[in-house]
Amino acid sequence: MVTEAAHGKTIVITGASDGIGAAAARQLRRSGHTVVIVGRSPEKTRRIAEELRSPFHTADFAELSQVRELAARLASQHPRVDVLVNNAGGIFGVRDRTSDGFEKTLQVNHLAPFLLTSLLMPTLAASRASVINTSSAAARLFGRIDIDDLNNDRRFSANKAYGDSKLANILFTVELHRRFHAEGVSAAAFHPGPVATGFAADTTSLMRWVYQTPLRHLAGLITPEQGALTLLWLAETTPGVDWESGGYYERLRVAKTNPQAADAELARAFWERSAEMVAV
């Protein structure tokens, strides 16, 4: 059994079996933190957990019942969580509904981490935790949220669904700060940059040609270790001192994003609609 370290932070990272999640987990373990690995693939998740001698959990975010079970396990086994990194996500191909009835991109990239964070809020508040959401410049490039069409029934494309979900991560961050900062919870969203990983391998989006073909050598892609730098900075430093809660960051500084992210009424309405959708 892996025991939690007596020093450093306890940091839960979803999507930690590959890409920037795995890169961040490795560096955080080297820095003496306890890292709780969460991934979808049992084999890949176990492999990196064993490499790092870290506790791990598996869950498929395309099934909200698995997210609820994950939250219960995390709350039971890790009574203190200093940082929750909502990093799991992806861009998908054809429009697909999950067994819960939601468009898959919306559920995996937003509704599942929203549910996980909501269910863990007693632990997070007691720990005075930071919640870090992996977003993307796609929020600015492709995002345009219609509160009455979150599943993109009327206007679906892989890029729009992904951009909307990344904008959702930022709106979630803004409203999380407004609702829970007084209770000690801080929140930030960030763009890791164009990272050379398995991202976009299963999509019909044009982004597949950038990330998964020889074009990647011309696109200025960065390594997962480079992509993890802002995540590491947010996780290891102090909110209110080194960074401000509720913000969106690129390259260790506050950055501009989609104008909808500054719409406080939209953030409130979007939170309430998300809560209705996942029944919390």
C-alpha cells in the first residue's frame, strides 16, 4: 500500500496517465509531494502510479456513475487534498451521446470535472485547496456557449464542441472562485500550449493533422514537460501571493481569452445549468 507523504502537498491529477498530466506528476513527486494519479486506462494508470509509487484511481468520465464512485473513493482515502487538477479531457470526432444523455465532449471535458469538484467540495474547503482546470486557447478560437444548447444539438462540429468545453472550464473557474473563495478555495484555469502528445488522435477535427501527422514538426509543438510548467507553477505556489484566484493563465501570467469568460451572469447561469444536468 502506498502511504501519503508526511511533507509537501497532496495533489490529485486527473488525466495523469499520459501527456502533461504524467509529466506534472513526475515533477511533483520529485519535489516531494504526494500525487494521486487518476486515469481512464487501468493499465496506463497503474503503470505510472507504480513508477512514481503513488496511489491511483481509475474512472471513465464518459460515465458519470464512475465519477461519483471516484469522488467517494478520493474523499474516503485522501481526507486532505491541497490541489485538485482537473486535467482529463480530449477532442472527439463525430457527435456522440454518452449513456448519461450528454454530448461526449461536454461531459468528459466539463460536466465530469464539475461533478467531481462539487462532490469533493467539503474536502477541498476543509483543506483550503486550489482547483486547477486545464483549458485551452481553443476557448478563444472556437468557443461560443449557448446556454440553451449546451449539447450543440443545433450546431455541432468537433472544434466548436471542444472550444465550448474549454470555455466551460474557464467559466467554471470564474464561478468557483465567486462561490467558494470566501471558504478558502482558490481556482485557476490555464492553457498549456500546443503540446506534442496523443491529443486529437481520435477526432475528425483539423487539429488531428496538426498533432498526429508530420505537420506537427512544423507547428511548433512543445514537449509535455514544457506544457506542464504553468500547471506546476499554479500547483506549487500560493494563491493570493503568486497568482490570483479566478484567473485564466498562459505562460505564468494572466491572459486574454473569450469575451464570454468575463460575463458574470453567464458564469452563474452556466453553473446552475451544469448542476441541474449532473444532479448536484
